[in-house]
Amino acid sequence: MSETAPTGVPSRREARRLVQQDVSRAQLLDAAEEVFGRKGFHEATLKEVAELAEFSVGSVYSFFDSKDELFQQIFVRRGDQFMPRLREIVDDTSLDAVEQLHALIDFEIGFFREHRQFGRLYLRYSSVSMLAADREVDMVIASRYEEAMQLQASLFRRGQIKNRFRRGDADVLSRLFSGLMASYQAMDPLVVGDDPDAEGGLALNVLHDIVDSAFVIG
């Protein structure tokens, strides 16, 4: 009995094939994130990525045109997961500005601890001063970074209006906040440590206290 479906709707067989494609693509991205995270972009090879994912190198090319595109898509995928929650926290009017800022700390540190190899990649390749305008991966990073800075700056402005945050250029405060976050992550063994089973990490209350001292009034 043949499988039929309304026009424009995938058949069951086609739907299963599409799901398998998504699973395979995710497996390759997971493997690439681990290999690139450990070795960096230039030292890592597609052969290593393929072997870790238990694919052939040819199969990698059926999903990604090049090593550059594979690397770029790591940042696209994690950015697609990261940015909606960032927007949600900044838009949450049930919290005051200080509570929102601390919610950002918990979310961002938790995200990079959960995806530690991506955290390593982000720390290594996300410096805006090192980004090149003609590299697509750098354009992706820069675009997401600028949106995050604008969202955080809007939070600082609202907090300043309500006399919750110190005075100053909100765009500068936003970047200072991100600098503190990056410095913490760069020392956090749950992000940059070599032991995947490490427990604990740097105490988050220290970061919360530093942020309060730097930005909060009272």
C-alpha cells in the first residue's frame, strides 16, 4: 500500500527521512563542537569530526559545504538557543532591573557550563576586535553580539531611570557587564577545565556580588 499525503505535506516516509536528517546533522554539530572546542578551528580536521560522529567524511559534505560552514553552523545553532532566552529575561517586566541582571548571570553562566565546548569556542573566537567583516562566521558572531549588547543596554537604561543602576553610558555598561561575564567564564573549570566530570566550579555568588558592586545603587 503506497503512502500518500495531501499536496505540500510530506508523506510519512519523507517525514521520517527529514527527522533522520535533522538527527544526523545534530550529531555532526555535536561532534564538531567537541573537536573544535578541544583543538581550535585550524588544528581540527573534518576527518576527526566524522570519526567522532561515526560518519564518513563524505557524509559530512552532504550536510555542510565546507569546514568553514560547519564551524559557522555551530555558532548559528547555539545562538538560536541562547538569544530567545536572553530576550525573554530582558523583556520580563515581572522582575525589576536588578533581578533581571542577576537572572542574566544565572542563565548565561549556566548555558556555557551546559555547552562547555561551545563555551571554549565562544571565548576563543568572540572577541569583537578580532572579527573580520568578510568572514561569514564572524558576521554571525558579531550580529548576535551586537543584539545582546543592545538588549543589555536597554536593561541598564530602564534601571537607571528607576535609580537602580549607576549613571553612565548604557552601551558602555552593557559591554562592561559582558566583560565581567567573559572573565568569569575564562576561569570557570566547568567551562575551560579539562575534566568533563568536574564538580562545583567558581562560586556564582562571587560574580553576583561583583556585579552588584559595579552597577547597582544601594
